Amino acid sequence: MKKLALSAALFMLLAALLSLSVSAYDEVQLVGTNAPPAIDGKLDKCYMKIHDFYSPDVKQWYDANDTGHKGAGEAWGTWDKDNFYCFFKIAEKTYTPKNKKAEAPGADYSSMYLAILATLPKDNLPEDPNYVMQCCFNRSVDNTLEWKYTGSVPEQYRDNSSAYAIYKECPFKFECINEGGYTYYECAMPWNQIDRTGKIQFVEGHKWFFNYIITWCDETGAFPILQYGQGLMNDVYDMGANMTLVAPPVAAVTTTAAAAGSPASAQTFDITAIAAFAAVVSLAGCAVSKKRR
């Protein structure tokens, strides 16, 4: 019996180790917000940090384009019923785009790409072609915000800043600014641009998938690509983050006696009065008890 129990224990331990090795993704509990951020390239309080670049798990970073892991910065996110909000900060002293007004941005100069799946991948691929959102955006050399859809987005949904055949204006809000040696990218991506079937409910507990790349100018004038996952370059979602939507924190409710006339102060008074009355009754009971003795 002891040998059987030991064998069972070893089997369970091996199964646990295998399950850990199979899980190849970062797990992120993305906390929502009741106060959406202003899309202005500045970090709002509602954001939570997703990670610093190249951490917490370097295995999630496809490093064929930045083998020295020189990219430095942060990724942040939050969500509400309408949008996924993301914010990125990357060290880049010389922001260097090459596209002009009405020219879609590219990956061989300063730019930002997102790759998002509406659900978790199956066999490292999107569950449905309409559950894919891939886009690129930046600020052009003549100071205009430019964008495009790309990659695995179904052809009929692609468009960019140079051809508005589908969208009269960009269907998502974004900003890109460079100051103080950093480039800041911020985006509000509507859930209906991530799921084009209308079937997915982006609510607490829903799981989906997140990749991105940032092309930036280093001190040599080269353009390394900081790549979280490889969904954008290779259409394989075997690295990156499984994202779980978590409800926004509940705002703390405080009550003070200074709120004269408010239900809370009245309730506080009622409780105090009841407590005082109970104390009087208790003392009276003690007096009666002593008298009987």
C-alpha cells in the first residue's frame, strides 16, 4: 500500500510539473475602472501595471530583434464595458518616425503595434478570424496621428489613415508623445473592434489574449523591435499574456457626524441612542437585583 501511495504521489507531482511547463503564457488579472483615462499620453491613476519590459517572464518576449534586451519601459492597462485601455512608456531619446501625413506607419521606424485576440488562442492560433485585432499607430514627421489595421485582421475590416473606405475616422482613440527621453503611447480600443461577431461579452471573468511590439530608435540610430509575443510577426500566439477581466475596485464609503442631516449621521445617532438606552436598562437591572438581595 505504501508503494502504491508513493507511486501515486510521484505521478501527481510529475503531472503538476508538466502542467506548469505546458502553460507558456503570463497570467494577468486586469483590473477595470469606473473612471476611464483621458487619452492624452499621460498615465492616469486608473491604470494598473501589466509589466516592465522583459519581465516578469523573459520567455514571453520574442527577442529576435532585440537580443540584448536593451528596450526599457513599462506597459499598463485597464478596461471598462466599452474599451480596453493601454499605456506604454519606452526609453527613446530621439523619436524617429518616417511616415508623413496620411501615410500609414510602419515597423522599421518609431511606431507601436497591438495584437489582441477576443478569446484565448487554440493551438496557438485565433479561435475565430473575427476575434483578431492588429493595428499600428504613431505620430508622423509632420506631427499628425496616423494608424492602420494590419496582420490577421480580416481584409474587409482593414483600413488606414491614407484610405478611409470603411472608416470616416480612426475607430479607436490613441495618442503618441515624446518628452523627457521617453515615448508614450496610449490607446482606447473598443471591444467591438476586437470582436467583430458581437458574440463575446467582455465582462468580469472573461479571458482574452494580449501581444504587442514597439519599434524604437536606440543610441546608434538603429530600430530594435521590442516584441511581447510573436502574434504580430509570425501569427503564432505561443507567447504573451492570458488576460482575465477583473471588476473595478469598490469605492470606499465613509460616514462622519459632520454630515448633519444625512441618513448616515442619523443612523449613527440612532445607534448611539440605542446603545445608551441599553446601558441604562442594564444598570437598572443591576439595581433591582441588588435590592432583591
